[in-house]
Amino acid sequence: MLNSWIYSIKNLAGRTLLRFFVIALILAYGFSVTTEYNTLKPVVSDFSIKLVSGNIPLSAPGVNQNIGEQITGNIIEYCKTNDKVLIPGYEGLTIDCKDVRANGASSALSGLLTETLMKDYYKEYNCSAVGCLANIVLNRNPGDMMFIFSSKMNLFVKSLIPFLFLGVLLSLAILAYTIREKFGIFKEVGITLLSAAGIPFLILMLIIYKDQILVSTGILSGKEDFMRTATTFLSGPIQSVVNLYAYLYGTVFIIGCVLAITGYYGLKKNPEVREKKEQM
């Protein structure tokens, strides 16, 4: 009885740690790739264009007009009698009204928004990565939020990846030591990987193939406001981020399926191994 309890505790610890480290490793790796400067800037630019053009339905409380449309309208009106638009709180950041008149307010504003969001990417922060994150959580200062998408944060997350990978190996070692049977290990590891990646992978597949799954099958018409917004938003560089995480979760999901099926098949073909495992 005692041995059974010990076995169960070790097995639960191994599966819990494996699930945690696999999810953390996927998130960290995906984040480290996404927040590289050359990857992040097109994503920020794409988001800025969609925001100010009104393709993202972002509105303030009590205001029916889209915020992006409202701001661009104000800029156009202001530039009728002025040469530059000064941005309060951001010294040195201005919008040239010549650009507004030549290219439109949306283009000028989206460029400024991209510049504003990316200007602190290589900023030297007077705190460690953990300290800066603690400041964000405790002080909740919106001006500090861009640290999350900074070079320093990118390097910090990259430094975590080897330790997370070692955590995955340690979790596998705990399961292998606890179970000590090849097909039993395959089964437990496979099921754990499926539980870690299954739901996120299916959600991402639903997002990517929403038209084929939801519209083609008649579940939705595709004319709903949120469907049009999702289709517009999830395009271009932003779509590449979704695809990256779908690939990572999908890889883990497939590995989990292969291991789980192999383990079940192996235990079924070797009933004496299964009986021995059940008696532990």
C-alpha cells in the first residue's frame, strides 16, 4: 500500500513537472522568436496600421466611433491650420502635417505609433529583468509595459530556455525512474504531452482554419462582425505569430499522439507488463 502511494506521488510529480516545463518551454521559445527586433517591428507596424485604420473595433466607454478613426479625424482637422502635431508626453515625437496631407492621417499616425512602441526596444533599464517585471506588476505603470517587448526581456527569456529544457529532461527522468517499463513510459509521456499541448493546439487550429471549420460547415455565416474583425486582424505578420505557436504546439501534440499510441499498443501486446504495472 505504501509503495503504491509513493509510486503515485512520484508519477504525479513527474507528469505535473513535465506538463509545466513543456508549456513554459513552448511559450518562452515562441516569445523569444517573436520579440526579436526584426520580427517584432513588422508585427507592431501591422498592428498599428490595423488599429488606426479602424479595422480593430477599439472604442472608449461612451464613444460609438472607433478610437483609431476618431484620432485620425482629429489629426486631419488639426493639420488644416497647423504644420505639426505634438504628441503630449513624448518629447520629440511629432506628426508632420505635410505627410498627413500627402499620405493621409492613418499612414502618419500608424508610423508614429510604431516608432513610439519600438523606440525603447534597446533602452538600458536600471533594473534586472525580474526587478523590472516586479515593478510592472506592483506599480502598474503603462509606461513600463514596453519592457516586456524590449531587447533586455528578449535576452532574459532566451537565457531561461536551456533551464526549461533541462526541466523537461528531469521530468522525463522522474517518469522513467518511476515506471521503469518502456511502453509504460511511452504511454505516460504521450498522455502528458497531449494534455499540455492538446487544447492550445486545437484552439490555434480553430483560429487559423476558422473559415473552413466554422463557415464552410454552416456553424457561422462568416458575416458576423467578430468574424470579419478576426479575419482582418489575423493576417500579415500577426498571422505569422499565430502560425509559429501552432507549429510548436502541433509538434508536441503529434509527438504525444505517437508516444501514447505506441505505449497503449505495446502494453496491449504485453499483458504481463500491464498486470505487473497495475500491481505496483
